[in-house]
Amino acid sequence: MVKYDIIVVGVGPAGLGFAGHILNKNVLVIDRKDELGLPIKSSAATFTETLIDFELGDAVRHSSNGFRIILDNGFTKEFHYEKPVLHSLDFPRMIQILYERAKKNCEIIHPASVEHVNTKDGTIESIETEDNIFKADLFIDASGEARILLKHLDPPYYQKQWLAHGLEYEVTGLGLNTDYFDFFFGNNIIPEGYSWVFPTGNTTARIGLGKLVPGKGGQKKVNLKDALHDFISSDIISVNNFHENNIMETHGGVMTYYKPLKNPSFNNCFVIGDASSQSSCLLGEGIRFSLKSARELAIALNSHDMETARIYYQDYISNMTRHFNNCMLFLHFYKLAPDWGIHALIKALADYDDTNMLRILRSEFKGTDFSRLLYTVPKNLI
Ligand SMILES: Cc1cc2nc3c(=O)[nH]c(=O)nc-3n(C[C@H](O)[C@H](O)[C@H](O)COP(=O)(O)OP(=O)(O)OC[C@H]3O[C@@H](n4cnc5c(N)ncnc54)[C@H](O)[C@@H]3O)c2cc1C
């Protein structure tokens, strides 16, 4: 049996982000993966803010000065900025950068899958991998959608999770009509979801789609692979020369976006990143929020005892909950009336900073008077 001050489960952006910021503690980080960062599940598109805030410039594959919102009726809204705003990252490279930073502070073991979690009265006593039993004063669940610790501590939340299922191809040899990041919305493309074309070079792009599945199964069942092929062969998409044998990689997985965990700590366990639903259903963005939640907790633990850190982290999560609730609100309206929901989204995206985006959404959707929304949104829109 090995004992640490802190054990982190998960070597994704959240786990590594935490490990890179925690100081003066005996920390173990473990992951079930053989090769860290692989297989890739994420499109890894992010805003400039993430690169600056987390010094991830070296992981950038491609940058663009703008993006477009394209609806299934062909309507297109273009957003251009003087400087690059959106970037496609090399996901394994990003993990490598974060890993190099983390290993200065922590021990990292992989592959090591947590198979058993031993709890007593809501406190984690130990975790077990195939070969070992580990004890710690504090455990961090950074295991993404697996939520391997959380599911023992808060089963109702775990069961309530809402998931987005995504699939994308990284394709080479394309004729790209634009350098912008394209986001597509509309039920004719994919019901309860969205699709995208993110350039990763002059002739390469990630082309994918995500299906938001509220509750069990969502309203409409969709075969993601079929939907992706339909999307790629549709007129609406902005690429030429797609051939199946030009698919270099297939990425995919689950994104968690149910309301963030209200109380993200349970006695001696804190939950960060996707495991606590720190991701936005608006744009499928999760890397930035995972890194932020991880850093917030590490900084709180560096300067305070566990109970004070709990208050700080709780406060951070409460603020983020307000932020994500607006995403849920958008989703709600999008479901009720996709066209109006999309209009509001377009308007909100007019400023790419999503803090502003959410502020606008909140003001659009204030109160419950849906007819007022229908009346006001189009007037001051496009
Ligand atoms: C299709 C798709 C597209 C996306 N596109 C974007 C995008 O363009 N931009 C963006 O910002 N975000 C995107 N995201 C979301 C983003 O990838 C996630 O928010 C982010 O990876 C979450 O980081 P995390 O560290 O919390 O979890 P994860 O990245 O999921 O890492 C969790 C780690 O825990 C490990 N683990 C799980 N269970 C165990 C266990 N039992 N024992 C040991 N280890 C375990 C896993 O192996 C994994 O390495 C996308 C997600 C999907 C699915």
C-alpha cells in the first residue's frame, strides 16, 4: 500500500492542469491510458485566451482570424477579427506540454486503471488498480466522463449526466473554400446538435458533428457515422475533394455538459474538468474550462487548508454554474424553437468572448416571456 498527500485520477487537461499547478505536496497522477492523449476524442479548437492563459502556443496546428455560423437553410454569418481568434490544437502535443510541466511536481503512472474505490461514510479510503492499492489524504477526480470517483460519492448526479456524442474525421487533400472555422446548425444537418469544419492546415481539416442528447437517448436517434457522411456530401459544407481514403484519423467520444456539479467536493475528494461538467454545450468547448477549474483548485490548495480551499473552489464553481446555466438555457430554447435559438446564438457570437456571449444570451432570454423573445430577437439581429 502506497500513501500520498494527493492522488489525481486522469491525465487529461484537468488532471495535468492541476498537477502542473499544485506545489509542495506528494502527488500521484494516474491514468488508464497507455499512450497519453490518445486516442484523440477532442476537436481541440480553442480561443486565443486559452493559449495565452495556459501558454499552449506550441500546440497550435492552425489559427484563423474568424469563424462562420451556417444554418441548414444556407444562411451564413461571418465574423472577422484583426487578429487570430480561433485555433486548432494538436491534442497529444498539448497533453505532452502539460505533462512536462506536471512531472516536475508529481509522480505520474500509466497505464493504471482505477478498478475499485473503497469508501467509508462518503470518504474515500483507498483506490485500487490491478497491481496496487493507493491511499491519500485527498483525491481528485479528473477522469472525465468516466467520473470514476464521483460515481461512488454522488450516484444521482452521475446517473443524471447529459452527454454529447461526437465523431469527426481529420482529412487531408481537401479544397477548402475558407480559412474560417465553420459551425453548422439546423435540424436538417443534425437534430439536437451541430457540426463543424475546423481547418488544421491549408488542405487539412477536422470535419465532425456532435449530438446533444438531453436525458436518455434524446428526441431523435441518429447514427453519427451516417450523419457525418451525409453532412460531408451535402451542398452546405465548404470543402471539395473529400475522399474516404484521405481520412487520416477518426476522433470521437463523449462530452459531459449537464449542469456543473453544485457541490464539487465530497469530504476528501474534489472533482474537476469534464467529471464536474465543466464544458459548454454552446460550442462544445471544454479544454479551457477543464484547465481553469484545475488551476483554480490547485491554487486554493497551495495557499489554504482543505476546508478553506473547499470554500474557494465552491465559489468558483458557483460562478461557473451561472455561466453554464446560460448554455443550458440556450439549449432549451434551441430545442423549443431552433431558428430563434440560433438567431440568438448568432447575435451572441458577434463578440467571440463567450462571457459576453452569455451575457447577451441571458438578457435575450430573461424571464419566461417566450413571445417577447420571438418579438425582440429578430429585430436587432442580422
Ligand atoms: C467529439 C468531441 C469534440 C470536442 N471538441 C472540443 C473542442 O473543439 N474544444 C474544446 O475545448 N473541447 C472539446 N471537447 C471537450 C474536451 O475534449 C474536454 O472537455 C476535455 O478533454 C476534458 O478534459 P478532462 O481532463 O476533464 O477529461 P478527459 O480529457 O476526458 O480526461 C480524462 C482522463 O481520465 C482517464 N480515466 C478515465 N477513467 C479512468 C480510470 N478508471 N482510471 C484511470 N484513468 C481514467 C482517461 O483515460 C482520460 O485520460 C470535445 C469533446 C468531444 C468528445
